[in-house]
Amino acid sequence: MLKYLIPVAATLSLVAFAAQSRSEAVIDEAPLDGALAWHLSHEGETAKLAYGVAHSDQIVIMLTCAPGDRQVQAFGVVTPAGAAVEEGPAPVDPLTGLAMSDVAVGLNSRALTSLRDGGVLPVVGEAGPADLPVTRGDKAVIDGFFTHCGATRA
């Protein structure tokens, strides 16, 4: 039973940390090891921008796109604010018991424009609305993701 409680506790801690006040200022310092931050990776043509702990499966949200896509797929325990969420029961992560969302969000949506230009990603989760912050160090990673998504296919 303990092997199930540890991942649940870790994920709940991530969600609680992510559910910061909307009025909180953008964090200026680089994240500490094990801290939540934005991370970019590539798998073939797909770019993956995740907010979570580096080099782990502990993510709050992951955004994916391929070059030329006009929409981003958002997956995680929070959903970008304003995203159209399907009615009905949400799939539940069997390890954490938290509801997971998987939605398409337009590149020019209010939430993604705020991430790209405003320094926060407004999200909604089980704890209510929150802003996922962007540090100065995260800005280049986020710019790289949006450049990748907006590029035209060869």
C-alpha cells in the first residue's frame, strides 16, 4: 500500500504548489533542483513543453505540438483556462487518483498567449483557478516551444 501512497502524495504536492494565487508575481530566480519549472523536449517532430520536475514523470501539465500545428494538445492534472473540456467523467490517473484532462487548445488562445507573452499560464484544476509561473530562465524554453509550433512544415 505504501508504494501507492508515495506517488499520490508527490502528485498532490505538485498540484498544491502549482495552485498559486493569481496575484503572485513572476518568479525571477532559476528553479532549484527538484523544483517545478518548464522543460522542453522533442520526440521526432513533436515538441513537448512540460511544467513539472525535470527528468521525472511528475508533471502538472504537458503541452505538445508539431511544426505548423495551430493547436496544442494539453495533458495533465490542470487544464489551460478557457479550454473546452468534454462533459462527463474525466479519466483518472490510477497511481494518483487525480482527474486528468487531455484537450486541444488553440495557439492563439488567451491562456497560451498569456504563457507566451505574459509570463504565466492560467489553468483550472480540482483546486480551482491558478497561474503556473514562468521564470526568466523558463522564457527561452517557452519561446523555443512556440517557435517550433508556429514553424511551417518542410
